[in-house]
Amino acid sequence: MAQNGMPKRVPARSELPEETKWRLEDIYPTDEAWEEEFQRLKEAIGQAGRFQGKVGESAGTLLETLKMQEEIWKMLDRVIQYAMMRRDEDSTVSKYQEMAQRSLALYSQAGSATAYVAPEILAIPEETLWKWVDENPELGVYRHYLDDLLRSKPHVLSPREEQILAEVGEIARGPENIFDMLNEADMRFGVIRDEHGDEVELTHGRYLQFIRSRDRRVREEAFKALHAQYRAHRNTLAATYNASVQRDAFYARMRRYGSALESLLHPDNVPVGVYDNLIQAVRESLPALHRYLRLRKRVLGLDELHMYDLYTPLVRDVDFDVPYEEAQRMVKTGLLPLGEEYQAALDECFSGRWIDVYENEGKMSGAYQRSVYGVHPYVLLNYQGKIEDVFTIAHELGHAMHSYFTERAQPYIYSNYSIFVAEVASTVNEALLVNYLMDSESDPKRRLYILNNYLEEFRTTVFRQTLFAEFEKMAHQYVEEGGALTADRLCEMYRSLNLDYYGPEVTVDPEIDIEWARIPHFYSAFYVYKYATGFSAANALADAILSGQPGAVERYLDFLRAGSSDYPLNVLAKAGVDMSTPAPVRQALSVFERLLDEMEILVEQHA
């Protein structure tokens, strides 16, 4: 093993110590037990239609139907999560690839088999429905679920139409599937020379390394080579994205929404004004971004700051190796402000083998959190012993603790918190860790490194994702007004936004015009704005916690426990953040300016 606890080569999974691997046996003791549940699930889906035409007959039948539907989704969740995590441990094991594919295939079947439930509930007279709920405590659990369903009543179609829409779900995913195949399987980005002058094939993964390279030639070559391939396929990619936007507009029309934006914000009960407030608040703060970019240009010693200079670290040669055991201590200490209950949950996570720590051959790259109701959360890491990995631990444990507190407090029906709030807990953890490290670190280069790291989080999560959000809004409005998204039109839209957002401090290279073509999130429309709003809400909450605001910690833990038992804006409002106004975004951006002030002082002192 190397000094930081990492092996010098990527080991086989069997070579790693058991205590560093997650324990999926907590879900199913064996693969055979998974197979048995898979068969039970298939049978349950096959019998799901037994209440069709009867849901509204009585309070008892309604309750039985809801319990049946809930049990199918709970079982499906367990089956899918286990198979996916087994596959992600080592993707070379064909058995687990097949298990993952089989389980995902049941997802559409379950949706189709239960598609009649919502329309039949909506056919029950509201007065009758609420009378049943008031009189039956077991039905009372579903009050918010039913309220949310009734909110959708104007947009729910007949049972037959709902079934048709469910059946065409796979076809509707066509644009995304085509993009994925083109992007991941068919496109080749050629060869560039690395820092040593050696020729290496450029891939998505290597691009992320090369764009951060200290060698500007490498950054520029990688940037130009990657975007050249997207430019070469610009018309195909434009047609694919146009089809995706047309699909969004089609669903909005079919379900009688005013726009695709309105329809895709509806599940979270988020008004369009929240989306517009984000764009407005971020645009107001663009001078602060321009100031940061001016500092970046100065620290890098460049006459011109190009788009390929935005990701390279400003602080060089910082010795910040952190063994995993030390990373655990740092994270726990940084999160002390959240109190004893939170610390106890962290201890349970670290000691209970909820975390898969190190890289192994065939393991999925990156990091994520998955949770299985009735078991506990799981976290996948590929820990490399760097300070960035410590922040990854804090981030993923934010998700894990959100799931942990929610699932202990809520029934299954409310155990999946909204994507709108999904990044809040993870970012609160990062903000608290930054605060701890800045308070405890005296080395100026390390302090500068930490500050730069978090300012980059702001730049990429708030400013860049809002640029993406504004692009999506422009593209959808153009189609809804009768336009077709050609490659030229998309490049023109995207370039104008980059000129606005990056301002006079950056040379906006022509290659960036085609960047829209490589963003997978655009095929899940109006999703990325949630990163920016979540990051903003988290910084507002962290500020309240760190300033010792009375009740801030208790309100935050209640937020973690709430799950989807209320609408996300209400859950955040109870925690002290009113996202219906631009105030939290402005407050977060004031944190950005405060950190930038500190960074400018450090640069001056140690220039």
C-alpha cells in the first residue's frame, strides 16, 4: 500500500480489505434471495390490475390499492438498487450487468400496470375522498400524497390516455438514448500530446484531467480536439436536441400546461417565478464573477484568459494528501456544528460498512449515494487520498444523512425527497467543512487552495448551471413559438449567453459555441437549475448554523427528516429559507463575494 493508504495499482475487488467495502448483504443475504424477490415482484406487477375499475368503490378498496402500489414500488426499489450497486462494484461481471438490465425493465412494466390508479382516484368526488381520509387513520397517512395528486387533476388524462403515455415512455426516451450512444459509444476525440509529449487518446474521462492540466498547451489541445468532434456532428446533435425539446413541448400540450417549463416545474410545485428569480439574481451578480475571473487571469499570469483556462487550479504544488482515516476525522470535526445526533449517525455510517471506499478493477468511476428504505444509505467512493476526496466524502454523506433522517421519520410514500432539495444537505456539509478547514489551517497556500476550490464550486454550480438553465428556457421558448432548433440557432444562443456570463475578462473561444451539444443534462429538461437553487439554499442554511442563529440546527434536522411529506418550497421555508424570493440566491452570492475578498487579500499577501 502507498503512504496515503491507496494501493500503487488498481487492485481486483477481492484484494481489498472487507472493512473498506460496503455490505450489500444488508439488503439481500445472497443473490439467490434477490432472485426470489425479483420473481415475487414480477408476480405482484402481474396482479396489479386487480383493483382496476374498483378504486373508488370504498375507503377500504382505496387503501388496499394504495398499499398494493406502495409495496410494488418499495420492492422494485430494493431490487433495482441491489442489482445496480452489485454491477457498479465491478462492471466486468456479466451476471450483475444482466441483473441490472432485468430489474430496470420492470420499472416501465410497473408504471404501466399501475397507470390506472391515479385517474381512478381523481374520479372520486373530492368531498367523498376527504371524508374517507378524515375517518380512516390509515388513509390519513396518504393525505399529502392525495393532495399532491389532486393538484395535478387538470393535467391527468383518461385511464386509456394515461396508459398510452406510459407505453410510449421508451419511445419518448429516444433522443436521450441516441445522444448517449453517439456521445459515449460512437464519437472518438482523436489523439493529443500529454504533459510529457506522449500521444494519448482523448476520452471524456481524460478530458476532465487535461482541462485542469498545468500545461496550457495540453488544456488548449484537449479543448479544441473535444469540441471539434461535436462540431463535426453538429447537425445530428441539433436534430437530436430539437427532438428532445419537441417531446417536452408535446407532453406539456397533452397535459394542458402553459409551457414545458411550467409542466416540468409542476411535480415540485415550484412556480415559474422561482426559475426566473434565479436567473435574475445571478445576472445581477455577474460583476462578482467577472472580478473572480480577473483574479484568475492575474494569478495565472495570462494576458488573455481563454475558456480552456477556467478549470486549472490556481494554487500549485500544494501537499494535501489525506489518508482515509484522517479524512473521516476531518469530516466529523467539520460537521460538529450539526450536533450529537448527526455525529452518531456519521459513526454508524463509518463503522457499519455503508461506504465502498477504494477504486478497484471494473468499479464505476466517480461517487454517489443510494438508499434502500428499511435498510440504510450506501455511498460509493473512489478515494484517492486528496483533499478533493475529503470534500467528496462530506458531499455524499450529506446525501446519505438526508436519506437516513428522512427514512427514520417518514413512511415509504414520503421517503424520496424531491430533487429540488437533493443538493441542499450535501452542500451544507461542504460549506461547514470549508469553514472548519479555514479556521484550522494556517498554511497560506493551503488556505488559498481551499478558497479557490469552493469558489470554483460557486462558479460551476451557481453561475454555470444558471447559464445552462437560461439556455434551456430560451431553446424551449423558441420551439414553443414555432421555431426549429438548427445547429446555427443553438450555437448563436449559446454564444450570446457565454459572452454575457463570462464578460470582458474572458476570451470566449469559438469552440464554446458548440458546448451545448455535449451536456447530457439537457435531455432532462429544467433539471440543472436545481443545482443552483440547492447550492444557494444550502449556503443560507449553513450561514444560519455557523452564526449560531437560535433554532437553526433543530430546523435543519427537521428539514432532513421531512422527506417529501410537504412541498419542497414549504420544507425549505420551515428551515428558514424562502426560495419564492431571490433573497437566498443573493445571500449565497454575497458569501461568494466574501470568500473572494479573502482570496484577493491572500493573493496580495503572498504574491
